[in-house]
Amino acid sequence: MDRRLQILLVLFFKEVACLEVSGYLGKSVTLPSGGNSSWNPTTIKWSIFTNNTWIGTYIGGKTVTNRLDEYTGRLSLNISSGDLTIHNLKSSDAMEYTVDIKTSEKDPIVNKIKLTVKQHLQEPTVKKLYHAHVEGGCWMAFNCTSADQHVTLTWRYNKSLNPSHMYPNDRIMLLFLNQEQTDAKFTCVSNENKESVSSQLTRIHLGKVTFDLN
């Protein structure tokens, strides 16, 4: 088989697979090249867009990672593995990347990596809707909201609290505390996949006269 045709076939089949990688805004993420550090690459080219605009290269023993202003100062290229690290991730970094690696011993490899940029969950907002003193204690209602979409909101409270009446749902919590209970802490937790953040309201002293919930 003609050497040029063989290389073209290798490139064609290598480009079929597309690895998906995700990172968080402001953080760093490494795009794996699919190469091996034992290969001793002679050429590494990372590119974007359909016209294969280079953003990071290793050619002729020289590493260049400032080819595009958008990535200047934010790229690190591992010339042993071919992996590319993007620092201080931006929303605009979410796209498909192509890496082309050549070695002196193996056929060239071309891989595509689809990068998704996420944002860490924001703390939910907890507000007291109302409180009402009645004989023997106090009724309270809280509201929990999140600026993030597709999250699950849950309520927690310290085990020693033991409210006599409690009606929580995903956003509103209505409960009754008797006047003998102290150190009440109410926490709303926002969850998505394996990430969670929370906000808390604390009541230090619950008495007949004073009511000092923040």
C-alpha cells in the first residue's frame, strides 16, 4: 500500500473517536492527547475550528503556546505525553480540540477532545419568611432558592432541635419550636450530581420574649 494512502487511512480512523472532558470556570483542565510519554514525539499540534487553527505546538524542538491571543499565558504543553493543559478556564474555551502527534517510530495519531466548561454551584439563598409567637413556642417559615438550574434543594437541621411539627419541601420549610429549644440551626443544601453547597441560618437563643434569628 502506498505510504501516503496508509497515513491518510490512519488519520481517518483516528479522527472518528471524540473524547469528552469537562472542567470548571477559573480552574485548570488537561486535555489528554491519547499519546504515550515513551513515544518521544517529534511533532505535537493542538488546533481548534474546522480550519485547524493552531493554538499550541511542539515543532523542531520548540514549544509555542501563544499562537492565539485568547490562549496567551493560559496553555501548558507536555512534550512527553502531548497533553495540553488550559488554565483559568473561560466559557469560550468550550469547544472541540484536535491533537496531531507524530513520532519517529509510530504512525501519526489524530484525536479529538470535546471540552465542556461548567460552573461550580452557587450557595443557595435562605430567607426567613415569617415567625409568629404562640403559646408554648414559635412558628417559623423559611424559603430556599438557588440561582442554578436543575439542582435539588434539601433541608437539614441539628439533631438536638427535634421540632414537634415540621413540613419541609424542596424550597419552603414550616416548623414549630417550643420555647425550651436552643441553638437551632437550619441549613439548605443545593445538590447536583456529586457537588453540593449549603447556606445556614442560626438561632442562638429561643425564648419567650427575644427572637434573634439572622
